[in-house]
Amino acid sequence: MKVKIVNHSPFGLPSYATALSAGMDLRANLQEPLVLDSLDRALVPTGLHIELPEGFEAQIRPRSGLAAKHGISIVNAPGTIDADYRGEIKVVLVNLSKTPFTVQPGERIAQMVVARHETVEWEPVETLEESVRGSGGFGSTGKQ
């Protein structure tokens, strides 16, 4: 699938790390390093603008290496970019560790997964069909 993209950064286009990767790496479009203190968050620009086809979204997800090694995640993970959004893609990074973390210009900060989605049309009813789980909520299925 081809997707139109405008890149206002000096860094390359998002790319897959391996042939079977689902997510493409996004890079920080920064002029200088950005220090995130413990529990700080920052809106980090990527310099990218995309035009997704109708019926698709782009999901912005944390990078597992940054999360495991440094406690860096995304506040609204996964973030959603709708097909009609044309603004710059920005990533809301958060430092969940106890030590400061420095984001370098061009550093891979997140992954973007493009996925198909359905548009729902609600059908109001008075009751729903029964299921095995029923209305059991958090923890209702127990340990397996």
C-alpha cells in the first residue's frame, strides 16, 4: 500500500527494521538534545505529515528497547492518527524511570503501525445475547 508522506526533518522516512516488522521507527526531529527528567513528559516532533487512505489509522506505539532499558514510554499509547489528520506527527514521550534520559536528534523514539479499521454503525437494542463471560469485568476470568 502506498501512503503519501511529507518529511520536514533531515532524517530518513520511517522504515521497518526487519522484513517482518509490523512497526516503522519514528525519529525525533530535534535541533538539540532533549532531557526528560524522571516522570517528565514532552511532545516530541517527528517532522512527518501523512495522508492515510480512508479506513486506515496509524498507531503510535512505544519502542520496547527504550521501555525496557530506560523506562521511556508513550503517555497515550497507542496514539491514533486518523486518516483525515494532516498535521505533524508528534510523540508524547514520558520518562517512567528514576533517572534523567536524553533524547538525541534523530533518535528512534516510537513505532508507527498502519492498520485497517472498521467504522461502526450502532444498532440500539434492549438486550444483548448471553455469553459465557457475561458481565464479568477485570480479573473475572481468573488465572489460567
